[in-house]
Amino acid sequence: MDRCEVCGNQYDKAFEVIFDGTRHVFDCFACAIHKLAPRCNTCGTTLLGHGMESSGKFYCCAHCARSAGVPEMQDRA
């Protein structure tokens, strides 16, 4: 059984994710999200859906991007 690299749980249904050429092992999606999901550069929110990116930095919304000095970002509905 593999051991989750976030919580340390050994689980017979653990899964692996290859991200940027590195193998990661998790026992649940919550641990995978905790480890791999980007965070908003302004407020720290975990980005689970469509975030925004500018110059290698991630933002959860146009407000956070503008607050960080990226005025061209616009939210899409």
C-alpha cells in the first residue's frame, strides 16, 4: 500500500499524480488539492477551477489581480 504524502495515511486505493515530471501519491482528492492546487497570489484562496494567471502568478479573480497591479484582468461569467 502506498502512503499519502500529505496526511501519511496508508490506503489500498491511493493514487498517483505525475505533475511537472514528479510522482505524487495521495489517498484522496482533498490531499491532492492541498498539495498541488495553485493559490491566489493576493488572498491565498486555493484555485479549484478557472483562475487567472499573469507573469507566472495566479489570481482567483480580477479584483485580486488588479490589487496586485495587473489591471488588464477581467472576470468572465
